[in-house]
Amino acid sequence: MADVARRAGVSAMTVSRALKGTGTVTPETQARILQAVAELGYVLDKSAGALSSKKTGFVSVLIPSLNNSTFSDTVHGLIDVLDTQAMQVLIGTTGYSRAREEAVIETMLQRRPEGIVVTGGRHTPRARAMLTAAGVPVIETWEQPAAPIDHVVGFSNAATVEDLMARLVDRGYRRIAFIEGGEGDDPRGEDRRAGYERAVARHRLERTCVIAVGRVPISMEDGARAVVQLVETWPEVEAVICVSDGPAFGAIMECHRRGWAVPGRLAIAGFGDFELARQCWPSITTVSVGSRDLGRQAGSLMLEAIAARYAGAPLSPRRVTVAHTLVERDSTARRASPPTWAGRVA
Amino acid sequence: MADVARRAGVSAMTVSRALKGTGTVTPETQARILQAVAELGYVLDKSAGALSSKKTGFVSVLIPSLNNSTFSDTVHGLIDVLDTQAMQVLIGTTGYSRAREEAVIETMLQRRPEGIVVTGGRHTPRARAMLTAAGVPVIETWEQPAAPIDHVVGFSNAATVEDLMARLVDRGYRRIAFIEGGEGDDPRGEDRRAGYERAVARHRLERTCVIAVGRVPISMEDGARAVVQLVETWPEVEAVICVSDGPAFGAIMECHRRGWAVPGRLAIAGFGDFELARQCWPSITTVSVGSRDLGRQAGSLMLEAIAARYAGAPLSPRRVTVAHTLVERDSTARRASPPTWAGRVA
DNA sequence: AAGCCTCATGTTATCGATATCGTCACGGTT
DNA sequence: AACCGTGACGATATCGATAACATGAGGCTT
């Protein structure tokens, strides 16, 4: 930066002002500086800037995995918003493990983010302590923790599945099963299952039928395996809810392979409203939670919280509930099961 | 850090040494320091460390989008490897736009990454200039640029589709179409299409049939629309290759909806070997490029290049070609078309 | 026993920017 | 004409760590 200053015939301070738009600089000086910058190919060093201004321009976000389109949507939503204020998102993946989450949080804190967004509301005690002690806004997402660390932008996973169950019961299904992950730590999946169980009780259904397969996040293939296991174990089951759209899709494809009509033989629903659910044949009944919008809302709240903190009036903990929508599609249609091949095969 | 030093009765320098494992510190001193750290809840500030050591611990990676499972797989592979050396990955998304890529590169350079991984081999002139001038290892991935900036870990998109075409021709298909994106900048998609065209010429097929729909990256729904358009435009077409597995899946589902047997009426192939392709019914013939492994290889090369640079012997540009594999599945099976419903509908 | 090496630790300078305060010139006010 | 406010810019201190060199205590060599 000193080089640029010399070349433009000004002080480093003026260069700094010119480059970040703050303070007052004469248009001519500004032009001279920008030209010097261009000639020298100078690039501002934000690490240094961060050190003196105590603002890193980072917001950390922790998600279980990048491969899950649902969470990457949320991250995209966050980026959409934070990008407008030139804030950069530092992404960390926790691999559905609280222990890894704790480790990632520690790494992240070393970068002094101005805000932290985490997925879920259950953490190791040390993780929780670190988040609290960080002294920056924290947003927990995708759940509705009973005792939030700070802010929350989420929804109740249990409630979504309860609603879905109510709909299925309304459509006349009584023997409804649930497919979930067998190993690993997936609090949101557990909540959904709890919602299923509550619904079974509330609607006085005969019994709960839960098939647990694979390691979270369970795959399409796990769904395929699970549906077979389900039909073998409880042949009387009429409908099944999968913990997410991936396994629901796998289950449907397996039914195709075996010639089990969906929803004729078995109605299948998922969670998440992946693109796949809309495009699948039959289209999959699911719950939409608007992941990208969830990310955007978290982003806006984060900007507000950061600004408030610098203004000396930290935001008191906010709880934003994002709406979920039941998307009823063909895979649970009660009669005239749309995907029947009768008469359509050439 | 001074507080920790005082509490442990040592100098800040010793604390620094203890914390980053470098240098020599007596076990007792180490223990005392770690205890002071724990008591004070002190967290190292890497921005400051980066400034003085001139090592940020960042590697930037630019991908078109997080939502594309293929690229996130590559990023995961990168993280797998870089994590072992406590290097953090800074992810930037370019939204399939060279202009955005240029902007993101500039932002990234302000963070002084120790290495940069970009997707693709075509960039704006300024982007290229910035990458060159950055003075750190650069790896271009997912393509085989003719004139690389520095290192390359990729494959020829054209060659993969040529291979796939050869296989289809081998299976007896002669009228083969290609479905691609209509708007937007997707160099890899264009390469694949070029491979398709070369194959049409080489095998002396009657003509090229290209359907372009939607904006890149094209969706499942785009694939569904495209296949309808295809059958209407060229009813004689026997097989179609889609620019990726997403639209291939959408096309297959649309065929189901319309009662067009796959592969009986139309064989359909994709690209990328998404999980969906394996689980779909019929399973989708595709090209696998091992995205995660690609990421791992890029990661290893990056570590090597970074180490070499610090050792004063920068690595001369390397070109790593990752193998692609044809995965032939049911969606292009020539006869006894597996997915026929004859006799399986109850 | 003198000399040397090694190990653990301390001192000082520095990384590259920005916060803060100071300076100076200029134009408007009374 | 003296005064004051404002705008443009400079000088200095500082952010929090680490590189590089210095120091001193012991153990080892011959």
C-alpha cells in the first residue's frame, strides 16, 4: 500500500480511505490512487485490515454436509444477503457429528467471525460455551431449540411431520410407517420421528412402525432397502413417511422395480421438497420449508444483529419461525392412483 | 495472549510456541500454558498470526454453484485433504458466470489464500491476470485447458461424451440426440456437446440433433421439457444424451408420464453419475468422473505445491488427468428393455 | 576444566492496514 | 478583519500474533 501511496503522491492513509470508500477523498486524488492501484496490480490485504479495524468481514456458517442440497440452499440464501454488505461466508461442515461441530467451531472462532450461523439447536456443552463466549451474534437454524443460545431462525421438525400425518389420516390412511436413519446423530430426523409418534398417539392409530436403516444422512439406496424391509415386516402398512425426500425417492424406485404400485400398494411421502420430489413419477408428497428463504432470513437477521452490536445496542434474542408447507402430490393420492400403467404400455 | 502469558508466567512468544506446536516448549510449561488458556477461554487469533507469518491457512476454491452435488463433492474431497494440514477452504460461488468469477477472485485475493482452485479453464482476461499475479499455486479443475494458468486436475469433457457415443453406436443406436442448456455460460457443457458433434461426424451418423432448453445449469424439469420437444421435432431419434444426470432423470420421468418406454421408445443417458442415476428406475447410463476423488487429488497437489513454494522450489505446472468411467445401465439397454411393465402390474 | 552445543525461553521488530487525532487551507460569517 | 467550521489529508499508534535473533543454563566433549 505504501508503494501505491508513493506513486499517487499521497499518504497510505489516503489510499486506505480511497479504497474502502470511507472518509473524504477528492475525486482527482481518488482517480490518481485508483490508477496507481491498477498500474501496480495492488490488491488490498483484508487480514491486515481486519486486525486493525477489528472487523473481519466473515460470517461463519456450519452445516452437516455440503452434499445435501437442502443445506446448500440455506447457505446460498445466506450468501445472497451477506454478499450485499461485502460479508464473506466461511463454510464449515460438521458431518452430522456434534464432536466435529465442536472442533469446527473452535477453528472458526480463530478467524474471528462477526457472526455465526449453526444448524440445529443441540450442541456439546463446550461448543455451546464457546458460541456464547464468542461475543458475536449466533443464529441457530433448522430447529426450534427450547433454550436457544441467541437467535433462532427455524421451525419445528416434529410439527411438520405431525401435519403431514394429519393429512394422511385425513386421506384415510391408518397404518402408517416411518423410515429413518439407523446410525449417527441427526437431531432433526429424531424430531421428525417424534412428530410421527405423537401423531400415531393423537390419531389413535394402531401402532408405530419404524424402520431404521443406514447411517445418517440416509441415502436413496437406504430408502430402497427400507421399503422392502417394511413390506416384509408389516405387509399391512398402507403409507410410509421417509425422513427426507432422498430415501422416499429410493423407496419409490424400488417399488417400481418390484411392481408395487405407488400409491396403490403403498403411499410414500418425504421431507424437504427437493426438485426430485416434484419431478419424480409419481411426484412425491412432501413438506417444503423453503431452505433458501430460511438462509435469506438468517442473513438479514445476522446483518441486523451485527449492526446493532456495533451500534452498542445488541439485539435481544429473536426467534423467527419460518413457515412450512405441505405439498400433497401423487405419491399419496388416495384413489385412482395416477401412476398405474394399465393401458399405457404400448 | 498477553493475559495468558502473564497467567502462565511466561512470555507471549512461549505461548505462541505452545499453541501452534512449533518450536520447543517444556512439557510442564506447555501444561501451565494450556491451563491458562482453558481458564481464560482464550482463542488464538489467526488473522493476526496470518499477518506476521504471512501464511493465512486459506485455500480458495471457486465453483459454479453449491447446489450441484457434483461440485460439492469435489469441494468435500478438497476439504478431506486440506483439513489434515489444518488448511481452511474458502468457498466462492460464481453462478456459472465468468464476470462473477472475476469478481469473486478479486474478493478472494484480498484474503491472501495460499492456493487457489478454480473450476474450468476459461476465464476473463483480468481474472486470468489476477490468478497469475497472485503468486500462489493455482489449480484449474474439471477441464483440460489448452493453455493452463498453472496446474490442472481434470479431464476432457468432450472425450467423455465421445466415449459414451461410441458405446451407444456400438449398441446399435444411430439416431442420437443431445440435450443441453439454452442460455448461460457453461463451458463444460459446451465441450460435451462438441464431443457429441465430433462423434456424430466420426461415426458418420445421419445428423446432429441438439435440443437446447433453459438456463444453465439445466434442471430436471428442463430435461422433461426437452425430451418432449425432442420427440416432437425428431420422432425418429432412438437415443439421447443429456448434458448431465439431472435433466436425464427429468427426461425419463417425463417418458414415464407419457407412457414412452425407456429405453424401448427412447434410450436416455446422462453425465455425472449422481446417486439418482444409480437408483432411478430404469437406472441411468452415465459417465462417472469421481468428483470427490478429483477434489482429493487437487487437494494433494495443492499441498505439495504450497510446500514446494515455501521450500523455494516452486512446482513446475503439473497436469493430472482423472479417469472417467462409462457406467452402462438399463436406460440404454438395447433389447429386452428391462423397464417394461408388461406382466408386472398387479 | 575450558569450550561448545543444545534446548528452553525472552526481546525486539515487523506483518499491512486503519482508528484517531492533528494540521492546514479555504470560504463564509458577523 | 478576526473567527469559525469544514473538508482533505497526514502522522502516529495500534491491532495480535510470529520471525528472527539473543540469552542463559545445563550437559557433553576432549
